[in-house]
Amino acid sequence: MKPLTTEEIRAVIAKGKFYDNLFKAVGVFCLAFALLVIVALIADMVIKGSERFTLDFFFNFASRRATEAGILSAWVGSLLVMLVTAMAAVPLGVAAGLYLEEYAKRNLLTNIIEVNITNLAAVPSIVYGLLALGIFVYQFGFGQSILSAGLTLALLILPIIIVSTREAIRAIPAMIREGSMAVGATRWQTCRFHIIPYAMPGILTGVIIGLARAIGETAPIITIGALTFIAFLPPVPFSAADAGTTAGLFDWLLSPFTVMPIQIFNWTSRPDPAFEVNAAAAGFVLMVMVLSMNAVAIYLRYQMRKKIKW
Amino acid sequence: MSENNHLSSQFDDDLSRLRSHVLQMGGLVETQISAAIEAYSRGEVASVKHIVETDRKVNDLEVAIDDDCAHIIAKRQPAASDLRMVFGISKIVTDLERAGDEAKKIAKGVRRIYEAGQMPSQYGIGVRHIAEAALAMLRQSLDAFARLDSPLAIKVIQADVDVDVEFKSIMRQLITHMMEDPRTITTSIDIIWIARAVERIGDHAKNISEHVVFIVDGRDIRHQPKENKA
Amino acid sequence: MESPMQIQETPTLKAEARNLNFFYGENKALRNINMPIYDKKVTALIGPSGCGKSTYLRSFNRMHDLYPGNRYEGEIRFFPDNTNLLGADVDPIEVRMRIGMVFQKPNPFPKTIFENVAYGLRVRGETNKRVLEDKVEHALKGAAIWEEVKDRLPEQAPNLSGGQQQRLCIARALATDPELLLFDEPTSALDPIATGAIEELIHELKKRVTILIVTHNMQQAARVSDYTAYMYLGEMIEFGKTDEIFIKPQDKRTEDYITGRMG
């Protein structure tokens, strides 16, 4: 074959570059479209809800009058439910992921379990709600409480945490594990000193992504029967309760509650259009909560990854 | 020695060129020695100059081969049979070069004898005989190297004993001769020098054969009692 | 061929493979290996890729037990107590506590330099700070890296250069006073200077510990080892003194490999 002349080489490159640029243009367009939708959504909420962004809005209970209604019980409820969810889902998910990656033998049973964990992540959240209604609310008698809601959402995000734990563990090079075992460490010592600490950034990311999903869930919470109109906060531990008794450390767990998405849902379903303003403002607050959780996840992951190199 | 080729064909080429240079050098030394023997028995003083000139070529080849050996060691880090080959060649060329020097000494001795107008005495005939034996040894040692034939090399080593015995008998004859007729002392001493050079050629042939045994079998049989050499 | 360079005394046995076979699932990776490992000597394993030399090395500290489907047959006797390292009654962790290992690629933990070396001691339950500090210093000195890191012990180990990381890994293995040290191509990821430092270190270490080293670099085997074994297709083709293997191997396959006539 005759070598190409400089002109011919340039022609070939130019032709190739045309498709480069074409794809670049298409890509930018798609990205811009997606971003525009999000920005429009947020802008819409901000504009609609702007008149409600006052301190009162954050520290008022629900009310029949739209201008006096606030989200105090909703955001406190959301935070408490998230706390329960995290306390339940993180140890369970991490332990399950660790067991599957580091201890379980590869056989038919573990393969079936693996497939089903992936399937669990795809189960519609309302089904979790039905399950929880039967088990937590009635069987265990937790009632329509923070505990029930937290455990329900914990079940919902458990697959996410298990999967992200396993991914994070798999990202650890085999030579680190071998290096630890080679000095005579047991599997548990290897997990405690190496696998868990090095997988932590990945696990944390999974946890926060899971919580961010859970905080926006409405269906399962409604299913187990969260109240939509709550004008009190769960009892603070050791505070004075009615009839001269003192609230126990864990009394708040069994308290009725509401959460942000339910509050929003409730407001949008009211005939009075003034409540739509409340809904938009609350929607924006929820959005900020989710986004800031993601931001924290990204920041923590970055900070922790900086220290872990191999 | 393996009949397989190296992964690097250039290494094969380098080694085979090295070996053919050694054989070429051996050929030159052989002609030097046989020319010196001819000059001795026929009194051809004219060929002496040619023998001395050939020695320069032999020296150049020695330097060139040693240089090639050094290059192969530096570039290829030869091991096992390759290492023994390069190492053995480097020693063989030293012995070949010295054998060439001995041929030059013979030629110069011949020139002294004939320029003084002295014909070699009848006792000098024996010198021609061991010279041919030594030349045959050298030839066989080079054959053994070319064919990597260690049994042949061992035969050469054993043949050196005969040359040594014959050299001693020539010495005794010449000493007797000098005592009988002191006028022949000058010539006889020259003949002794020549016989001595011939005997040394036999020694170098033996050394070369020992190097061949090392190259082929990996055994170093120098300075060992004879029974170990077979 | 006797020369003063050669090992004259009869060395004592530190370990011995007897009729060792190894299977990755159905795949037989080691075939009937019999080989001595001599005490306080360096034994090199050479051979083309896939010949089983790393597999053999990793049998000594039961690394294969970490993965499912692996199976040993035969035994590796470990002296002086004549334990069968592969015995069903012997815990692989016990084996790894006696036999250290240095890997192909330096694998320091993403922890501080100090913690890397102290790890083996912590695993053994050592918590006394003085003891830890003493042993870490001793191990780092043994691995010829103390001078370079003595002021940087709280720094992250992965910030060290490749050669330093590998010496740190050697220190990590040394900290627990192993009886046998396994090296799996320890310099394949290092430059010639760092390689030279590791080779010098191996030469020093053999005064204290028995060494088994896998290497792709034949010159390295020739430089560092007292004994060399040539493996091919899972078999031990030839075992002998390094001087003899590299000058006059007995088997033609060894000869062809050593002189670059393979393939």
C-alpha cells in the first residue's frame, strides 16, 4: 500500500472529526434538555412558594389556614424516620454484604440469594408498605409509628446498601486481602482492619443514596398509615409528659408522625389553592434536603478516598 | 549443545559468526605451522617473512574475537552452553595465538640456521616428526571444536604425552651430539629452541582440546590426573 | 567440578515437597513435585509463564485455601518439627504465621508506614506500644529501609516509591520473624536500581531466614540464589545448585530455557 500523502491524511482526519463534533453537539443538547427540566422544576417551586419562605413556615405545625401552616412536624418526622432507617439498614446491609463477599462459599444457594437481592431492589415500594402494615404495624404491634415507618424504609433501601457494600468490597484489590491473610490474619481481622475501612467510602455513598431515596418515599408510609395532620412533636426523651409522667428514652419511636412527602401530598390534595403555595415551598425544602444529602455523600467520599490509595 | 535456535536469531548469527572466526583463525595458525615445518625441512628461508606477516593477521583476529566475546556477554548474558561456548572461545583464541607465536619462533630459528649456512643435522629429522604430530593435534583439536566432538578432543589430550616423550628423546640426542662435536652447539641450540616451540604447540593443542571438552560437557579437566580425563 | 565457590557443607532441610500435586478445579497445575528447600539458603524457581512456579510457591503458605475449588495432594514437610503444611489438621493461619510472603506488586495497606509493619504483630494480639515500636524498628532495619522512613512513620505507606513500598512489604513480613520467606516475583514492578536494592537485601536476609523466590528474570535467579529449580508445565524438570544449573544443566529442556531457545 502506498503511504498516504499529508493532504490525504488530513482529509481522513477531517472526516473522522466531523462525527466527533456531531456527537458532541447531540450530547450537549441532551444534557441541556435534562438540566433545563430540573432547573424549570426548581424555579417553578421557588417562584410559587417564595412567599412561604419564612421562619414561621419551618416552625409552625399544620394548620387549616394556608398562611399559618408550617412543616415543623413534617421535617422533624422525616429526620426521625431517617434516623431509625439508618440505624436499622446500615448494620444489616453492611453485614449482609460483607458476609456474601468475604465469607459465603460460591454455590447455588448464594447465587439464588444474590439474584433475589437484586430483585428486591426492583420491588415497588408500595409492596414494602403492605408487608410492613402486616408485620410491623399489626403483627409486632408497633402501630402507626416512627418505628414502623423507619423499619419499612430500612427494608426498602436494604438492597441498595447490600449492593453498594458489595461493590465497594469488590473494588478492593485482591492483593490487599492476600497481603493481610499472608501475615496470618483471620478473615474477621482482615475485614475489621482492611475490608470495612477501605470499603467505607463506597458503603457511605450507598447509604446516603439509599436514605435520599427513602426520604422522598410516600407510598409505603401512607400504606402503614402515617397521619396527615399532626400538631405535636414526638416526645423528647425524659421530658415531662401528660399526667405527670416522664417520657422514656425510646417513647418517640412509637409516636404518631408525619413526613415531608405526606405533608406535601396532603396540601396538594386540598381544594384551597393557597395550599399549593405551601406545597411548592415544602417541595423545595425536600429537594434541598435530598440534594444536600447527596452533596454530603460526594464530599465524604472524596475526603475518604483521598486517604485510600493502592 | 542444543540444536534448537535461539528466540533471537541475531544471537544465533552472532554465535555462528564467532565460531567461524575461530576456525578461520585456526586455519591461519595451521598454515603458519605447516609452512614453518616446510621451511625447516627444505631450507626455504624466503617463506619465513610470510609466516611472520601471517602472525599479524592472527593477532588481529584474536583481538577481534575477544571483542566479539565481550559484546555477546554484555548484550546477551549467555548462560549454560552459550556461556561455555563464549568463555571457551575466549580461551581457545589465546592458545591459538600463542601457537601462532611458536610457529613464528620456529621460522626465525630456521632463518638463523640456514643464514649461518648450517644444514640441520641428521638428528634434527626427529624434529620434523614431532612437528607433524603437533600439527595433527592442533588440526584435530580444531576439528573437535568445529564438530563439538569431545571424544576426539580427549584423544588429542592423550596424544600430547607422545609428543612430550619424543621431545625428551630429541633433547637427549642433541645433548649427546653436542658433547661429541662442540662445533655443532650453535645449530643444536637453535634446533632445541625449534623442538621446544613444537612441543609448546602440542601443549596449546591440548589446551584447546580441554576447552572443547568444557564447552561440550561442562567439565573442566585441566590440571587433573589423566584417569579423570576420559 | 569442585571449586571454592561452591557450597561444600551439606545443608539442613527446612522444607520438602513430597509427591505434591495441585488442582485448580479439574485442572492439574502441579504434577508430582519432589523438592528440598534448604535452611538459610535462597532457592529460586524459574520457568516460563504458566509453568506453575507461582502456584507451587503459594502452596507453601496455603494461599490457595482463600479461593474455592483448589485441592492439594501429597505433602510439604516443614522442619525441624516435621509438620505437613498441607495436612488437613493444620490450620492455614498457623502456616501463614510461620511463613511470610512478599508479592509481585508491592501491596502496602493504605495505612501509615508504622501500621503496615505493626500489622502482623497486632494480628498476633500484641498491644504493648513499646514492644510494637521496637519490633517495627527492627523489621524496618532488617528490610534496609529504616534510614529512609524513620522520620516518616506516621505517613501513608502508599506515598512511598515503588522500591520503598516493596521493602516495606518485606519489613511487614519480617516483623513476625518468619521461618521461611516466600517472594513471588518481587521485583517485576520495579526499576533496575530498586531491583538491585531488593537483591542485595535478599542476600542479607538469608543469614536469618530461608528464602524461596519465584522470578521471571533468569539473571536474577543466578545472582541471588544458592539453588535453582526449573519448572515446566507443572513439573519440576531440574533442581540443583545454581552454579551448576547455569553452567551445565543436566536436562535439555532446562538448557533450552536458560539459553533462550524456548518456543
